[in-house]
Amino acid sequence: MSKIDDVISALQQVADRVGEAQQATALALSETEEALSGAQELGAAHTVSGLEAVRSSVESLRGQADGLKDAAESAIAQAQSVAGGS
């Protein structure tokens, strides 16, 4: 296996782990939405406020994970281009 293949393999591992983080973030957002809905039904204003902040943070995290995935995929494509050109 060439060094560029090692690079591609390592980058693919990054992309895979970021994909796992995206899935976990989606689950966290779903759970937060469910908890928020329950708190709203109960009229628990303080809890609602706190969960809205949590939701905002999770949404930000999701955006960051999406950006990481895009960057990893771009790096993989660049490395594959190098491998194809060598």
C-alpha cells in the first residue's frame, strides 16, 4: 500500500467517524425536541427555556459536523486525485 493510500484510508476513517457523530447529533436533536415538546405541554417555562438553548447548541453542533464531513470528503477527493495522477 502506498503512502497516498494510507492517507486516503486515514481520511476515510475521519469521514466515517464524523458520519457517526452526525447520526449521534441527529439523535440528540430528536431527543431534545421530544423533551422540549413535553416541557411545553406541561407549561414548564424554565425547562422550555433551557431546552431551547440546548436545541440551539445541538443545531450548531450539527452544522459543524456537516462542515467537517464536507471537509473530509473534499480531502479524500483531493488525495484520490493525487493517487490517480501519480
